[in-house]
Amino acid sequence: MVAIEQIIKHIEENKSFVLEAGAGSGKTYTLIQTINHVLKTKADSLKLNNQRIVCITYTNVAKNEIIERLENNPLVIVSTIHEFLWDCIKRFNKQLIIELDILNEFMLINSKKPEKYKTGLKDRIKEVTYDDSGYRDFEQGSLHHDDVITLSLQMFKNYTTLTNILSQKYPYIFIDEYQDTASETVDAIVNHLLERNKTKILVGFYGDSYQKIYDEGIGSLQSYIDENKLELVTKNDNYRSSESIINLLNNIRDNITQTIPENIEVIKGSVQFINCTNPPKQPKEKVTPYRTRIAPKKNSD
């Protein structure tokens, strides 16, 4: 059974899943196939219940590409992870102030610049805000990108009403490039949103644990698969690499054995490893003021 057929079966059985697919396998194409299947079979129900499909991407470039490929379908919300999480929690201002006060106390103790944080924050701010500038100023209630991740986990964890509301609004959530999603976000979505609302919501993760780029990313979801919280789907095709590269990849990784699909021309190619023992020196990083250095580490927002 090919990957999309397995995914459709899981959707019919309301089982959340992970698509583990290597380089050149067409992950985004399978993601689009999945969403189109849900639109084809569930559109009337979604409209009747005023619900939306959520597709979370890692970059704004990927977001715009998926929106275009879905022809701007109004039943699908395509957003970056920070956009989605902030949209989930921003209406709960009273609770956000409480959680920000707790985060502020933590920063007071653990930050390299504790002088920036003063106790009793909840008595001084009236609103918590966030925008894509990445500007952090707790005294003004302004959040950095990382704060949105942290506060979202705490909000999902501590407020069951929030996760119940989200499950009613978004019965299908699909996450692209899951390996670079923060572990706190996966925790929030799987352990708190999904586990409390298994009959109401389905979550699908698309990615490759061997293509993790950022340290903050979770990398693998194997622990959730082992706990039977997520079903594993693998995609072994490689449409773009030569035979020699595929053979190399298969010697490196142990969870997928990639193959060249039928009717695809086999390119032999070659692979070489080059070890540079005397690399050129990199220029020293320019030290800039704190407020400009808190720009996002990733290119997701």
C-alpha cells in the first residue's frame, strides 16, 4: 500500500500519523494530496460546522507555495507555526498574563541578564502582544518568537477549555517539516490537544527525522509512535537523486530504504567525500545590541 493510501486509511479511521519520507520523495506533494482528499470528502461537514483544516509550514516561502497549490481554498488555513500558535492563545489575555508572569519569574532566575526582569509583572501589564518583529519586552507585554512557543505549551497544558475549543474549530491539523518543530510544540499538540480530543481531531506530521536542521527541532517522533499516539507511514520513493546517492543514503539511515520509482530514468552518477584539513578562517561575528540580536534564529517568520 502506497503512502497516500495508508494516510487515507488513517483519516477514515481517525488515527493521527507521521509520514516519514526521505529526500526527493515528494513529501509536499503527498501533503497536498492529503488536504485535497479531506476537502473532497469532508468539505460539506467543515462548512456546516464552521471548521477549517490547518496546514502548518516552517517558512513563509513554503506557506505561500502551499496556498497557491491549494488555490487559496478558504477551508484551509495555511500558516507558520508561530502564527498558528499565537492565533490559538491570543484571545485568552487574562490567562496569558498569568503565564507570562510565571515565565518572567523564570527568566529573572535563569537569564544571563536578570536585570531586565522584575518580579510582580502581572500587576504592571494589561495586555500581552506579539508580532513578527521578534521584539521582547515583558514590561510592555511584548513577546519574542521563543516566548510564543513556551507560552503556548503552558496554555495548552493548563487550560483544557482552550484545547477543547481548538479541537472543535480545527478537526484536521497537518504539520510540514515536523523534524524542525520545537519539542515543546509537539508536546502541546500531541500530549494536550490531541490526547484530550482523540475523537474530534486528527493530526498528521510530514517530514524526515534525518533532515533536522535546527537544534531546537524535535528531530524524531519515534517516542510518540512507540507510545501508540501516532501511526507511522513511510514513503520510500526518491524521484530526484542518482542511484549512487540513493545507495549512500541507504547506508547512512536505518529507518527507510529508498528506491527509484518505476518509469523513472535511473541516473548512475557518483559520490565523493572531500575532507578539508585547512579550511579558511571565518570572519568573527559582529557583536550587536541585545534588542537586534533577538531576531528569530530561523527563517520561519
